[in-house]
Amino acid sequence: MTTKTKFNSGDSFCTSWLTLPSGKKPFPTIILVHGGGATHDMKLEQYEREFSDAGYAVLSFDFRHLGESGGNPRQYMNISRYLEDIDSAIRFVKENPELDSSKIALWGTSLGSSHVVVSASKHPELGAAIVQCPVLQGRAPALKSGFVNLLRLTFPILSDTFRSFFELPRRYVPIVGLPGNKAFVTVPGALEGWKSVMPEGYKFDNRVTAGSAIDMLFYDAYKYAKKVKCPLLVCVSDKETLMDPEIAIKCANDAPLGKVIHYPADHFEVYHSPLFERLIRDQIKFLDQYMK
């Protein structure tokens, strides 16, 4: 059963969804951390279902400024705020008597994998961490989109940074677009991939404050892997389109208890059959080893 709830974080709140399995309480718990600009409605339900069927409680949430969560301006991506939201989610789990505070795992997908690796490096008490189709270098998707695309974004980024400083209305840029469009991610197939994880009729807010790019330029989450004390599973998409998969492999190798599993997938195929079933089976096997 899934219950919609919320928890406080910083100056606002995160809307969250808590899914409880059947069985004896308190439950080991997995916190789901979504990718860049994504919200709960974009394919997280299938992970809630599979993990809860395996005996785990699952907490998912929208980051502040996104989806159903609070925070202004809207569609503002800020790494320190996202990490604060994950800290708040961990605290929410620890304070819930139905959940086992000694058995908490973080799970991250796409850019959310970066936040999981960094958060795991700060929380040695975690039981495990999992990342899939990881984007562990914030600038990688923009670099994959090409130098000309970066030039298109320069003025909007500078303009929005100026507006932010003087508390003026923000300037927005699309998160994802077709090759040749002005957007942060214009890798071939990216727009179609984004659409493939949206339910029918879903209204995706395909924009982000342009100045958010500055935050991403120096975000090298894979460098935190050496400080991750808990077991870390890295599910590498060998045909990754948004980042060099060698960075994900390095992350797994650098983590003291890192493990890598390879999949013949691009960035988006892991969310769909038949690879989804394969990944979830491997992830549950990994969790069972360390969380039960």
C-alpha cells in the first residue's frame, strides 16, 4: 500500500510516497532518488511495487522546486538543496517507527545516482546503495550534446545568474530537446527517452532555471566513491548515451565495497522490459545480501 505524505526539508517540504510491504514491522527501507528534473510519476511506481513485493518499505519523493513539492522558483536545480532533501528523507525514515532505522538503503537513477554516491559518502550508517544508468558527472550530458549547444546556452546561463542575484524573474531553458535545439540535453534519442518514462497524459515541465548549469559544471560525484563505506552496486549501461560508462566503472572500482554489473543498454532501456526485470532482480539480490 502506498500512502502520499510529506516531510520538511530546509525552507519548504518534499511531497513523498511511502509504500509498505506486508509482514512484520519495522521494515528495511529503500529511498528512491530520481534523475534530473524528473518526478515521482516518471516510472518510480514500478520500483515501489517490485521492492515492496520483495519485503522492503520504499520512500520516494519529489525534490524541492519540482513536481508536487514546495519551493520557489519552480524548476530550480540546486545540488546542495537536493543533498539536503536526501538528508531530510533519511531523517524521516529514522523517525518513523514502522521503518527500521538500522537498515536504510539509497537507490538512485540517472543524475540521482550522483546524489546517492555523495550522500552515501556522508552517511556511513547506510546498509547499502544502488545506482543505475548513472550520470556521475554533472556536465557530461551537456558536453555530449556538443560544443555548439554549449555556446547557445551561454547567454541564458549568464542572464539567469544575473537575474537570480538581483531577485528578478528567472530565465528558463528546456531540459531536453532534439539535436540542434536550445536545451541542456540534445543527445540523439534523449527527448524520445524522456518521453518513454512518462505516463499517458503526463504534463512534463520541460524547463530548468538556466543558471542551474553553473552548479552542474563542477559536480564530479564519482570522486566521492572512495568515501562510501556501505556496499555500493553500480548498474552500468554499456551503451550509455549521456556519460562515458568508464566513469561509472571507476566509481564502482573506487568504492571499498563496490560492485559493478554490466547491461547491454543505453540510458533509457533500463526502465523498460526486458532489461527492467533483469536489473530489478539483480538489485533485490544485492539488497537481500546486506539488508536482511
